[in-house]
Amino acid sequence: MRTFLLTGPGGVGTSTLAAAVAVREAAAGHRTLLLTRRPPVVGDLGAVPGLTVAAVDAQADVERFWAAHAGLLAGLLPALDLPPAPSVVPVPGTAQVAVLAALATADADVLVVDAGPLDAALDLLALPGALRWWLDQLVPARLRALAALGGALPGAAPAGDAGSLRAALAALHALERLVAGGPLAAPGALRLLL
């Protein structure tokens, strides 16, 4: 997958240029995904054959994540009174994590990322390395290997803990995919346009 990451100071036309690159790639016959933090204001891009536009909404992503995993957290910490998903406030950096998560699951020949201002783009590029460091600190490689092996063996967990173990392993595998960097880490596939 070829990836174009466009960034620059706000207001100079980076989003318009990202849309133009995406339209050009789709017109050339490539399955193209335009990934942005806000819906483009340039024409009706959804009508361009071969082009998919995905706007990352950090608040909506946090709410979905919270709704999906709050039960697991409540089971681990039963005395904790958890807020409902719509009242959860994203922490700083959530937008970059949401973009990185969208990148990890992108399925296209060409990926065009409207990365926003330069500081946000640099944070996005640095995020996989920072997440890898935290993952290595919190869950060492040998523990991740044992967890993966335990999840692959039938009857490896007591019956009551099987659902929690599967949920924890699924979250761990999702984090592993996230820190791999996806298209940002593919050698020679990333084109950074400033």
C-alpha cells in the first residue's frame, strides 16, 4: 500500500491538496482511502469511483471503545463507579491514536492521510514508537508470548475466566497491531508531503 501523508500549517490548503491527491489516485484506477480528522469541504468526494473518505472522530471512537470495554474494567474493579460512554472525555493525544487505529485497519491500494498541522503529524509519526515502549514496559515480550500461547490452548484458562482472558488477549493483539505502525512503518511506502 502506498501512503501519502500530507501536513502543513493550518489554512494553507493541506486538506484540499489531500483531497486532490486522493481523487487523482482513484482516477488512476487505484482503490484509494482518504483519511482525515474532519470531513473534507471539497465537492462530493463520495461520488468519485474507487475513493472512500473516512473522517476520524476521536470523541465517537472513545465512546465506542468505552462502551465495548467498560464491562471488563467494571469486572476487574467492581467498587469503581464508571461513567456512561457519552460522558467520557478523550485525553490529549486521543486523536492521534484514533488516526493510527484507522491506519492499522486501512484496506486500500493507496492511502492518503490529511494529518493536520505539522506538530500533529509529527506526533502521529512518533506514536507507534512511544506506544511500543509503553507496551514493552507494561507487558514484557515473554508475558505477551505466554498470553498468546495460553489463549491458543484449549482449556488454558478456568471456565469463569475464559471470557475475560479472550477479551484481554484481543485487546493486546489490537495494541500489537497499533504499535506495528501499519502503513507508517512500511519501508518505502510512505510519502510525506509538507
